[in-house]
Amino acid sequence: MLCVLATLASAEPTTEPATEPVNDPISRLLLDKGLIESPAAADTDSRFVRALRDRASDMVLTAMNFLGVPYRHGGASADVGFDCSGFTRHIFELSLGLVLPRRADDQATAAGLVAVQRDELKPGDLVFFNTLRRTFSHVGIYIGEGRFIHSPRSGGEVRVEDMRYAYWQQRYTGARRASPASAPTAAQAASAANLRGPDDTR
């Protein structure tokens, strides 16, 4: 009798627990872009995930949709690729309707953008670096928890990096934030700056 029961028990099919759909748009985006490995990871005590959920702006979500787009010198669209300032310009225009100047150094000095201290950074701020032995030669968008998204260099692609790494810490040169009424002023500044060439790589 015991043998029969054991046989019946072993014959019963086992079912794997169903994977719950990911309804949280932040978690779904992170999964799609490979920044977390599973839906369960979104529920763990991850400061990065929590920060994106709690403080993500529309601009940050827009920017992260372009993760993986290849770098292209002079590029300013997802179809052909982005250089660093082409990427930030595209995201600001999509998210805020704000047309930034074409070059990183012009973006740093554009009217309507205000300087921000490093300890006051918020998601959506522009962050600048000296990567070509000149101030404001590279730019990205801060996304929270010490990280930023940018288009780095030839052969690279739009990606998230940690500003706390020594390379970026040593080259950080400042940050800028769009003021609420900055769009007309920055657009006027951009029209003149567009005559200048694109940025180089980091």
C-alpha cells in the first residue's frame, strides 16, 4: 500500500509557480534594458530601483528608452546614433520642448539654465565633464543615486554609468538645470550655437 501511494505521489505533475506580470513601468523598463535580471530584483532593497521609482522624471524615463543606441560623432537621432551633446539635446527637446545648443560647452553656458551644486543634483540635471582637456567637453543627464546616462565615445552606446568612479569624479566640472521659464531663451541661444560643429568623444 505504501509503495502504491509513493508511486501515485511521484506521478503527480508538478507545476512551477506562475511568473507574475511586471506592471510597474519602471521595473519593466529596467528589465527590458537589462539593468535588472528578474522581476524579483525590482522588489529587493535596491537603492537604484527605489530612486528611479520614487523620483524618476519624464526626462529620465525618456532618456532610458534610448539605452543601447550607438555613439556617432555629430549624431542627434536614434536612427543614426548620438554623440554626447546630441543625446542631451534630443532628450531635452522631447521631454521639455527645450532646444539646447548643439555643443556641450554651449549647453553649459546657455541662457535659461542655472548652475547646480553637486550635492543638490536631481534627476534630469545636465552633468558636465572635462574629458578632452577642456572644461565642459562632455555632457550627460543625471538620473539619481550618483548615476548618469550619456553617449560616451566612438564604438560605445548610450549607457548608465556611476559618477562616483574615479574617472568621472576627477573630470566632473559642474551641472546645470533648466529653469521653468527657460525654453524661449535657450532656444534663441541654440539658434546661434547651431552653426558650430558637434562635440568630440570623451
